[in-house]
Amino acid sequence: MELLQRFAAGDLDAFEVLFRQHQKEVYAWVVRIVRDRGIAEDLTVETFWRIYRARARFNPEGNFQGWARRIATNAALDYLRSARHETELPEDLPSRPEPDPAVRRETREQIRGAFRQLPAKYRLVATLALIEEEPYNKIAEATGLSAGLVKIRVFRAVRMLRKTLSSLAVPLGANK
Amino acid sequence: MNEKDDKEIYELLKRSITPVVDTELRRDLWPEMLKKLSQQPARVPWFDWALAAVLGALLIVFPGAIPALLYHL
């Protein structure tokens, strides 16, 4: 029997093989959303736990990687919802390039704060589209939305950010 | 409010929050997975509970159906 069929039938060995094959890419996807290694590790395990529980609904002819990414995205979204007001965007997670020194630290903090305040579903797509520069189609596939709706959410996220920054009197034009 | 303002927000965002580069998983998470699998009790799906509740209610309302149910089990 094929690996995916064995997994769908509840074979734990098959699940372990799939886990080892896909844990890195699930982690890599989640860490870019939550931007914290420890939380991303927990969410990777949570993702595979959900995958294992839903194994009977998995179509062995289907795309396991895409299915896993979608479940991982939902797990990350649940985390963003639950931790919306507590989560900081860590400064120490290696990123590329370093934040622009031309942007004043205070302004940067205000922008990060405004970004944190976005509703989870907007923060998710804005992170993937604007910061990680993932293509809209890939985000759409991972979230189960249409590419058009992803674009609308990104657009609304930018509008919300602008409104928040305007209310904070952040000097937008002065940072260039 | 216009497209230029949106572009400016986008640029500021890009310069304030940068993409994550180090996305490498540093350890095998399978032991954690096994721990979670062993800790989680076998749960009865909500649908099964709902089905049992409906069946129980039907048997209370129509007790005459009990012999028929037992016959078909």
C-alpha cells in the first residue's frame, strides 16, 4: 500500500515517515507567520496533531504538502487570534536586511505596534504578502481564500495601518 | 487617502519589519509529536455524542422502539 494510503488508514509508521518528510517545510512556513522559533515548533507539532486527527478525511490521491500547509496556516491563525495582544514581533529573529536605520526607531516601533494591532486574519495575509513577499496564489492556497480576497485583505490591512499611524501622528513622509 | 499614501505605508512596513531568513528547523520534533500523541486521550467526536443524544431522546419518546432496536443490533 502507498504511504499516503497507509497514513489515511491510521498507520503510525506511515505518519512518522510523513512527519519527518514535511516537518521542516511546515516549520519554515509557520515561523515566517509567527516570527518566533519556540512558538513555531509548538505550532508545527500542533499542525501534525491536527493532520493525524483528520487523517480519515485526507484523500490519498491529494497533495499532502498543500494540505499540511493549509492546516499549518490555520494553526498559526488560531495562535495569532489567541495571542493578539500579547505577542511581540521579536527583534532577535535573524532577518534580511536589518531594519532601515533611516527610519527612526520610534517610528519603527509605532509601525510594529500598529501591525501587531491588526486583526489576525489581516495580519496573516499582510505578513505573508508584504513582509515575506509570498505570491498571492500561494497565500490563497494556504488560507483557502481566493487570490482576489487575499488582495482585498492586504489592501484593507494597509488601510488600517495608515489609519492607526495617522491617529498616532506618525510622520510618514519624514522617513525617506 | 490615495494610492501614493498606501505605497508609503508599504515601504515603511518593509523597512521596519524585515523578512525572516533563518527558517531552518534546528531539531527533530518527532519526540514531541510522540509525547503529544500519547498524552491526548481518545476523544469521542461531537457528532457521535449528538447521535447518541438523539437516539436517547427518541427511545424516551418512543419506548416501544427499544425491542426493535435491540433486535437490529
